[in-house]
Amino acid sequence: MSQDVLAPFDFQSLFYSDRIIPKSKRSVSSPNPVPATPVVARAVYATGPFPGNSALNKRSLVGRAILALMLAASAIALVMEDEVIIHPAISWAIKLFFSAALIVVVLDLGDDIRRNTWGAQRVRLAAENGWLEYYPALVGEIWNTGTVKHEYAPTEYCYQAKARLFSRDGSSFYITTEVFLDNHTPMEFSQMGIAVVDDEEDAKFERVNGWYLAGHIATKPLNEAGFAHRLTKDQVRAGLNAALHA
């Protein structure tokens, strides 16, 4: 379980996974009487940023806010337009398109704010009170779940993986990771020696892709552990080494 065998994927994103955010502030507001992984947690926190810092990307936030305002202005202008320049059916289709686009942008913006304001505060509270646990995880085969195309940036490919998490008592359990993004195609990954399968049903741990550190809120079921905890790679290595010697 050395730091040289970390899984070669970037599981992190700009926001905390819903798996890592406690369901309520009250559930983690008092100290955990029996924290499961205190040694690993101390090693993680001594190596990098303490969990719970806001992940809001202000530049991205402002950009999407401007886009939402532009869509709102367009939608309002179209709805209030009395003169029908084109066929009424086409006019209403355009109005519905702008309205739907506005709703999608606003919901996405609201979800990011939710995860990275009070969501991040709950993560910090959970970490302070010992409810945020960390388990060494063996990452199995990955599979492609879709693509994200960008107009001015390379296409990104969506992946998930099966992972096997190990407890201090020697028991283990399996999870499916959150979706993570990478610029490599499945074919390119395969040529690099990465264990890739066609879909989740084919992920049987016949090959593995290295180790990682999973986060888990102790008040949730174990199958809700996740990788999108925003730890740095140095923190992941420190946690794995601490788990090895605990």
C-alpha cells in the first residue's frame, strides 16, 4: 500500500460529493464517541488543508450567473413580445427553449452553491467531531459512462470504478465510485495498461488499478462512502500509509 501504487485517476472535482456531505448538521454536531479511523484522519489533516473549505470557483460562478441573467432577459423579452414575426408555433418553441435553458442553468448554479457553502460547512463539522472516516480502497476496473464535449477544450470522458474498502478489523466492502472525468479515451487507457471493461457488470476485480483513500460519513451506510472528498494526493498518500501502520 505504498504511495507509488496510487490509482492514476483524478477523482476530485470542484465540489464535495453528496456522499461526503452529512444529511443534516444535527447528525454530526456532537463528538463521535467511537471514531473508527482517528489515526488515519490525523495523518490526513496534518498533511494538507482541513476538510470543509468552500470549493466555489468564483470565476465560474460569475460566468454562469451572467449566462443566467442573459437567458432570463431573453426569455422575458420573448414572452412579452406581442408582434409575431415568425410562425406562432416556432415562436413558442423558441420561448420554451430559452425558458428550459434558464431553468437548467439556475438549478445547476444552485446545486453548486448548496454543495460548497452549507454543504462544505457540514463536512468541516463532521471532520471536527470525528464523523468523517477514511478507509484504504483498492480500485478495480473502470468503465466509460459517457462523454462531455466542450467547444473550446478537449472532450472529457466519464468513468466509474468498483472499489474494495478495508476496515481495521480486516473486513471489507465494495462500492461504486462517483463519476470522474478524464481526457483519455477507453482505448487509450487500455493501451496504457489501465484495467478497463465495457460496463459495470464486467467489473469483477480480476485486475486492479491501484489504491486510493475513500471518505465516509459515519452516520451513513458504508455503501455511501466516496472518493470526491477534495483531499490532495499528499493527503491520500499520508492516509494510506497511516492505515498500513495503524
